[in-house]
Amino acid sequence: MFQNIGIPGLILILVIALIIFGPKKLPEMGRAVGQTLKEFKKSTRELTNDLDDDDKKSVKSEKVTAETTEEKDQTK
């Protein structure tokens, strides 16, 4: 999406943002965007970790079930 924007394009966007929002508001907006991105990344990382943990638990329970089944088969 942003692959075709070069340095001149970024400078133009920054100048337009500076004109629209002013020099006082621009740092606040940048900070807010940064915090939002940080929170989004943190949430996606936590979600990914939760899914990985669930996968590990299901694999462990499958192993326990398989071992229990093998033990029952061996005792017969």
C-alpha cells in the first residue's frame, strides 16, 4: 500500500499534516498513533501466545490419551 510513497511523498504528507493540525497538535497526534500501534502489537502478540498455549495443551492431552490407551492395550 505504501510501497510507492517515496521521500518526497512523505515530506508532502508531513507538510500537509502540519498545515492542517498545526505545530502544537502534531506531536500529540504522533504520540497517540504510536501508543495505538504499540497497544495493537501487544494485543496481537498476546493473542498469538494464547493460541500457541492452547495448541500445546491440546497436544499434551492427546499424548496423555494415547499413552493411557497404550497402557490399557498392554494390560489386556
